[in-house]
Amino acid sequence: MHKVKWKNIIIILLLWMVLMLTIILGITYIKINDRKTIVKQAVTITEQDSIASAVKKVNNAVVVVETFQNNRLISTGTGFIYKTVGENGYILTNNHVIANGDYYKIIFNFNKTVTATLAGSDDYSDIAVLKIPSSVVKTTVKIGNSEKSEVGDTVFTIGAPVGTEYIGTVTKGILSGKDRIVTINTNINSDATQMRVMQTDAAINPGNSGGPLLNINGEVIGINSLKLVEQEIEGMGFAIPIEDVIKYTPLLEIGKKIERPYLGLGVLDLNENYALYQQGIEIPDNLNSGVVISKIYENSPSQGSVLKTGDIIIKINNIVINDKAKLRYALYQHKIGDKITIYYQRGGKTDKVILTLVKQPN
């Protein structure tokens, strides 16, 4: 009887030990599996959030552009190689990056430096094309389509903010807006004009001008051109849509001037009071937008038409004219030979005239 009790106790102890061992092994297995699952999830999130592969595609095609005048550095910006043909590689950048220069140095992200020559440039569109030997080109960018991009899409830039010390800097943001119209001052008689741009909150700093704005696939959808710099403003940079750039590059590559349409009018803004007073032109009190015709040039589409000095142009086709910059913008949306409808006011009455645009004289 005594032996039977001990046997029962021993059996119970063994069963208890087996049960405890099973529980311990089960908990360990669950913890290990949980740990594996967590690690896998972390890796997936990290990969989805990275643009590293897109950056690698274009990094060697983005360059620093240094502009010199009389052996003195006067400007630093960014550019990108968009194609090679024969012995030449072609770089796009902003006109204001290379303006007034007589010597251009190109610095690659892989510590290579070469001299570039200016193929052509245009002040109003703010674009320029430089040429370098194709033998130094490792890769070129892929041109994308800004029209297919949507507000909220991820975009990024590569450039050299504040100079070569920070060459290859990558900044990321979103496409904040499309079809913005901004006013810029040109180098031609200090004329103001307007430009269609895309807005982004990706950091664009001095030195980024002329660099590419890229989509998540590493395709160029614009050229970084300007930003709003005021104490109360943050994250408002602008890029010229790549379609507005590429249409001019064939001419600039061969050094040809971009020919734009011509009306043959001298105009004044409504707030140029002294100039208007000198010409004896009075503006109706209820008019707050438009441009005043101050001169009609000979051998122009406007000469011989119904237009007169003192007339106030308020619209071209469907574009409302607020000032001289908007007039130039509306005019440059057309080609030489196009017919446009000009709506104007005279004596408080609105009328219209149809004119054919001609080539601007030299």
C-alpha cells in the first residue's frame, strides 16, 4: 500500500514536469515567431518609404554649374544632363544661372570637373543649354510628364544648395500645386513677365536653381526656378514644367534665338500715373485692371488697325489682362501667324479687334 502511493506521487510529478516544459517551450516559440513578424514588418515599411533607388538613377546626371565673368565666380546653380549626341552631352539649367558669364565650369557628383560652352539661352523662359564632352557623361536623366503628375504626388530634387560644399543634396516633398502663374523680372530692359509653374514644398535653396524636379520614379517633370522668400512664408518653391522647357531646347541646342510674336504696341500699367499724365491719358475711376496703349509702332500688326493711343486693353482671347506682365504672358502663349482677339475700352465702351501676330523685329 505504501509503495502504490509513492508510485502515484512519482507519476503525478512526472506529468506535472512534462506539462510545465510544454508550456515553457510553447511560450518561447510564440515569442520567437512574434519577434520575426515584427522585424519583417519594420523592413517592409522602411523600403516603401525610401526614394533611394530613384536617386541612384539620376545622381550622376545632376551637376553643379559655376558661372564666371572675367575669371571671377558670379553665380552657382544646378543643371542636369538630358541627352548625348555624338561628341556632345547637353545640360539644361536656368538662364539666370548662366547670365552674364563668359566661362562655365561643370562639377559632377563623382568629383569630375569639366569646362562647358553655352549653346543657347532664353531670358523670358529662363532656360539655357550648355554643352560638355559626351566622353565624361556616365548617365542621362529620363524626361517625364508633368501633365500626368497630380497634386499630392511625392517629388524630390537634387542640387547644390549654397554651393559645391553641399553637392548632391536631396530634398523631398510633394507637388503642392499646378498651373500657378508667377511674375518674374527679366534681364531685358527690366521687363516683367509671367510664367506658368508648378509649386512644391521640397526645399529649394540658392544653388538649386536649374536643377531637376523629379517624380517618385526618378523622371524629370520640371526645372527648379525660384522660391518665395519672406519671413512668414515657408516651403513655397516653383519649377517650370518640363513640357514648357523641351519645346525650346531644339533651337537652343543649335544656338538659335527663340522668336516670339509681336503686336507692335507700347503699353503702360494703370498705376504708372506720372507717365500717363505726361501723355495726357486719363483712366476711368471704375477701371482697376488692364494696360494702356501709349505707342503704336510702325510696320506692326497694330498700325493701321482700329487701335489708338489711350485705348485700354482688358483681355486677349480668354485671358484677362491685369498688367504688362500678364499681357506679355498672354501674347507668348501664341505662335507667329496666329490670330488673336483683343478686347479694349475706349470712352467707357468695350470693343474688340482681331490681329495677326508677326515675328518680332531685330
